[in-house]
Amino acid sequence: MDFPIRSLSPQESRVILALTQQGRRDVTRAEIIRLLGSSIKAADNVIEALRRKGWLERATWGRYLLVPPDQGPEAIGDSNLLALASRIADPYYVGFGTAAAHYGLTTQHRYVVFLVTPARVRGRMLGVARVKIVNQTTKKFFGFEPVDVLGHEVMMSDREKTAIDCIDRPELAGGVGEAAVILANASRRFDWAKAAGYIERIGTGTLAHRFGWLIDHVQADMPEDVRAHLLERSARSRKTWFGSDPARARVKDAIGFDETWRVFVNVAVEELHSSAGLGKRKTLRKDH
């Protein structure tokens, strides 16, 4: 495989050294023009050369990410897709299947970055990856924090919010079956009070029904007080469904209605088979 050559001309070196000394991870076109003190055309030529050689990656129009020198003399473009995607909108967070993959909650790695934002922006291609914009409602736009991704600060949903988001919209997590796997894996390190607070904050009984049923399905170690709270919360709302709307079409071999959580699970038994009991804590057997 041929890699971009990372050798630099004097003008190109001036830009990279200045950014490195300042500890910068991104730069705008206007800043490079001022730094070089040259014409716009000359600065654009420098920018284009740095992109071609693998030193800069375009994030949005007029803004670039530095591919730092510590990545060595050979650099592959799109080395940090999440950092590139994070420049598309503000505010934002990386969520759903993308966050789940980052935390190791799923083995499914897709060429899609789910960028959650209230801003009205368009998705775009970043190399071979596609950035999909998810416009969350205001009451669901919370539960994220900065994480370090290859030296870049990226806002990402925490484990609890990632699992809850995936249950709320499983189509953005690889489907209901994968959302169950994500919840099972995340539950082993859950802050249960935080998770319950998130569900209460979102304020929809439907989510409490679905979350509670899935917790029982994966046999996660949920504290009794949290379980009681979720049961009380779901009892205040109407019966609901999980999966596709059964009023439109019932899935063949669907799991069916659960009395405890008052939810019709319109999902085939086979789809959720691999996640059954997956959240149950395993204990080591002692030798006697």
C-alpha cells in the first residue's frame, strides 16, 4: 500500500511546527493565511499540499485537523473519524452504535458515525465512512461527556445513555437484538441510579416498559429499588410494544406479551436468543 509522503517544504513546516508547539489539534483556513502572511492563493496551495501529504484532514469547510507528528512518517487519511465528525456540528455528541463500539459494548463496527445534534446540518462522507445526523429532541439531548479519542476531545454519550438511546432507537444500534447485547454488556458497569434518573428525565413510560423488560431478559443485576421504581413508572402509562408495531403486522414467532412490564415484544425469539441471560454476572467456581 502506498502512503502519503510526509516531508515538508519550509512554508509547510512553518504551519506544522507552529501548531505542534501550540498543542493545537485543529486550525482554520483563516489562521493559516495569517500565520503564513501570504496571499490567499499561496496559503491554499500550502493547505492542499499538507492534505495531500497526510498532515491535515478536512473536518468542515475552512477547518482542518492536524495528523500529529507522533503518528510517524507514514499517515493514513481519516485516522480519526470521530474527531473529524465532531467538527460538523455544535453542540453534538457521538452516540448510538458508534458510542457502543467505542466502549466495546458491541462487536459490530460499521462505516457509519452517528452524530447527535439539535442543529440542522447535513450528513456527509468522511473517506469511506458516512456521518449520519440524528436530531434528538431537547429532552433527550443530555448524558454525554468529553472522551479522549487518539488525542482529540470528542463529546460522547456515557455508557448509561448509550444503552438507553440504543433501546429507544434500536435501528441506530444494529437492531433490537444488538441493542439487547449492548445493554447486557453495559449493565455490568452501570451506575443504576444514573440510568433510572435518565429514564425519568426522558419522561416516557414506553421507555421504562422496554428497558425493564430487556433488563429481565438479559438478567442484569439491577438493584431492587431501581426495579421497583421502573415498575411504578411503567404502571403509570399504557401498555406498549417493543420492536415493530404489532397493530400493523405481527412478527412470526414473536415473543409476545409480558404481564410484568406490560409490553408486547414483537420480536422473533431467534433475534433475542443470543442475548438471553447475557447480563448475568458470572462467578468463578472454587475448587474444593
